[in-house]
Amino acid sequence: MQTKIAANAHAMKRWLGKAEVVLGNHSDRLNAINIFPVADGDTGTNLYLTVRAAVSALEGAATDATEAGNDVGAVLSRAGQAAMEQARGNSGTLFAVFLCAAAEPLAGKSRLSAPLLATALNRAQIRAWSALSEPVAGTMLSVLEAAAHAAQAVDAAQNSDDSNHALGTSLDAVVEAAFQAVVRTEDELAQLHEAHVVDAGGVGMLLVLDCLRSAVLGEALQDELLDGLHGYKLQDPHIHEHMPADDGVEVMCTISLSPLNAAILRQRLDEMGDSVIMSQVGNAQGPDDDDDSTAEPSYRWRVHVHVPDPEPAVALIRSLGEPTDIAVSQLALPRENGQEAAPHESAGKQANGSTGQSRYDH
């Protein structure tokens, strides 16, 4: 068993920093096998940019106890809020949901323990499944669910032992369960089975969880986990290049809505398109000073949807509130001579906000 375990707020910052580096290094491979829900080859890029936003929020943050620098939940909440505000794509949005939800039961805690890990992962997997209007097994949702169940099983077997030894055992089990869930994705989704690859978002979540294990236990990343994953060898092709292009666009924004209007927006977006994700950002906001004091409180929501045409979706969103950070990205970049642009080119264009993405802000 490990001899030096660090599970405090500094370790959580180290975790996210490791995840930023690892996802940056693996973004091309993740892009190469990204075919669900859209074969657009950007899962790796989206995860990397979202985690980078989380890490950036912690740079220069207070580290002493007087400013909650020792509060594990506060650190992850700050990072999660930034990730949610700047989330990219399905995978990035779900990572942000995961981080925000995991932070909640850790609020006020000075260190992570096996019981807290089990609670945090379970909260995160429930929130992630519920964020999607039509959640699908065989994705990063399944990987997160498997990890949460493994943590709960270890915690139950160890009678809620909060020792470092128990935490190490739990983290080992979490990563192993995540790996097995990634392997299963190939047979859980018809698209993945036909292409003979595992789910890109699932691999991304596995990498994130292995980074957590590495940061806490002070051990090297388990690179051998990826050796047998179908489609993950460097010589394997970008499999989406020869698939039919997906029509339509991805629309994302942040908006303050009452629970009723949020439900209305989700229902209408479900009718307009698919891949609808809506997740709360932060706590409830009170009514404005000029409003009736009996009015419903509002919440900030991160909204994500794939639609054929952005205009109706943007008009609907604006009819219910004042959105910020509206971003519209093509699900398929223009073809040249009948071929799609190379995946690294599409990633660069979207990341830089040029031809792959447009803004609708005033």
C-alpha cells in the first residue's frame, strides 16, 4: 500500500493540473475515436479546454485557511463553476457537472476520505445522468456510474473507514471499475461496436479518475490501462473522417431561469433537437429589487443542444431570459474536395473561436 497519501485541497489542485496535462496529451487520440453522439472528432479538445478553464480559476487562488484554502469542497466548487461557465461540448459539460456535483458533499472538509469519495462520486453520477434529457449507456455516464458504485462497495466493505489506507484501496477500485466500464462501452453502443472502438468520453473520464488516484497517492499514472483499448493506438486512424457528416449546429449558453422556465426550455429544446444538457450553475438567486418578493428564485443554468438551425433555439432562449456566452459551433466543418478537414484542424478552429464557432452575444 502507498506510504505517502495527500488528500487535501492542494492535492485537488494537483489533480486538476495533472488532468489538464494528460487530456492535452491525449486530446488527439480522444478526437480520433469520437463518433458518439456526433462523429465530429472534438471530444478530446472539449475536455481539455473545459479542464483548462477549471485549472485557470484556481491559479493565484488563496491557499491559507483564512480564505478557505484548506476547504476541499471550496476548491473543487470554484473550479467546477469556472468549468461550467466555459464548458465545451457534451463531454466538457458533463465533466463540469461531475466536478460541481462532487464538490457539494466535500464542502467544509479539509481532506478527502473513502466515505467522502463514495458520496461525491455518487452525487456526481446521479447529477450527470439527470443533466441529459436522454442519457445513454455506453458513454462517460456509464464510466462515472461504475466508478461511483465501486467506491460505494469499498466503503461498505470497510465500514466507512476514513483512513488513508482505505482511501488508497477505494481509488484503486474506482480506476479499475472505470477501466472495465470503458471496455464495455464498445458493446453497449451499436455505433461503437460497428466501428470497433471504445467511447471517447468514457476514456476521458478514465484519464481524469486516474489523475485523481495519481495526485492523491503520489503514484505514476497507469498508462498501461490504455494499451488494449480498441482504436487507441497511435497508428489507428481518425475513424470519423470517412463517416457521413452530421448536419446542424451545437448551441451553448448560460442563462438565469426560474425552475418553471428551465423546465419549459428543456422541453422545447427536446422538441427542436437532441443532446440536450441543462445543469444548474451555482446557488439560487433571489428576485430583483423591483420584483415581487413572492416571485420564484432563479438559478443559473448551463445549456447545451444540437439543432438543425441555431436561430429558433437562440430565439427561444432569449424569450425566456437574458443569456450570456452564447456559442454556436458547426457539428461538421465544411468539406474540401469531398473530404472533411483533419481533426486537429477542426479542433483548432473551434478552440480559437474562428470559423468553427460563432458568438451571438450583444
